[in-house]
Amino acid sequence: MSKITLITGASRGLGRNTALNVARRGGDVVITYHSRADEAQAVVAEIRALGRLAVALQLDVGDVTAFAAFTGQLRTALRDTWSRQTFDHLVNNAGHGDYAALGDTTIAQFDKLVDVHFKGVFFLTQSLLPLLADGGRIINLSSGLTRVSAPGWSAYAAVKGAVEVLSVYMAKELGSRGIAVNTVAPGAIETDFFGGAVRDTPDFNQFFAGITALGRVGVPDDIGPMIASLLSEDNRWVNAQRIEVSGGQGI
């Protein structure tokens, strides 16, 4: 029986790349998207072209009031597409960036970062635990900015740091069910994250490339295959770890 991986925010960027790499390794995928149904369906089509099953469901990870309904939709999708009541892997990937100096960060900016990156991860995982199979995997996405500081990213890095602590506690509490929980912390990556800042803004790109041992910023193909590998049985004994995938950023 194939494994089913749920990846939030997988209509583009790292989520999309992860979904495709899971499919290339023989897994089926449920992806979520916030607003771009067309992009999500394009990813579903790519996965199906690889011979795997895929479903796209709409979800705003910053709206905890939507999680109960989403869980019901997922339960229906699992039954109708896979004749199953559970899925195997959860990748909490969805998120956004917000750049502001400490003195300029607004309450609205701060609250949105908390709602999406921390509160959303906590309560979405809580909602989905009854559907997550024993022996499964959870991967929470963090950031290289929790270890290497850069001006303007204090609020974003702080909520990602909270996710890293949460992951350790998840691993402890869910260990009795055989569920492994890890954090993956990418460095600067060329995607449309934060308006494509790293990809499209030379100053950002050059700054992060300059503090990376391998001399460049990352691309999605540096991250998605690693996450897919971490979900495999090859890494079944990796648990409660923060794994940075940054090319040696800030060493």
C-alpha cells in the first residue's frame, strides 16, 4: 500500500517541489492551497502524470476556525480516493515572509506570522492527529534564520524558533504511536517566497550567497528531495531533530 503525504502550501515553491519528489519516490499526495486553485490542479496533474494519486484541497492555515471542516474534507478525500481512513505523513510547509525592523513591526504583521507559522501548525496538527496513521511522520518547516540572524527578520525567525521547540515536544508526545517528528530548516531559497525577494532582488541574493559556504543561495530542488528522503523508511530512526538544509549558511 502506498504512503499518503499531506503537504500544506504545495501549489508552488518548496511545497510543490516536495510533492513532486514524494511522487517520484512512489508516494501519493494530498496538497493544500490558499487561493490559487489553478496552480494546485496543475501540481495534481503533474503528480498523476508520474503515475501517482493526488488531491488538492483549499486551506487557509492562518484560520484555525476552518480546521474542523478541512479535517472532514480530508476524511472524505481519503475514503473516496484511497478507500482509507488515515494518511501517513504531514508536512507543515505553508507560510509567508514578512520583513520589518524590530521597531517597525506592526501588531498585525506579528499576529499574522504567529497565526500562520505557529498557531496554525499547532492546531492543524492537533486536528489531524486522529487521521494520521501510527508509525507516521511529521515534518515542520523552519528557517536557517533561527540560527543565523539577519536584520528585519526578527518576528519571522522568532515564530519559526517556536515551531522548532514545538517539534521536539510533538516527538515526545507522539512517540508512543511511533510517529517521528522533525524540523527541516532551509536557508535562503530562490522561490516566490516574500514576493520572490531572494530570487529577484540582487542585494538579497548576493547577501545570502555571500554567507553560504557553497557560494550560492538554494533552489527548490535542493530542498524537496531531502524532505522526501526524510519521510522514507531509510530515515525511520531520525526523530526530534532540527535539520538545516542551507548549503552551509552562516558558518
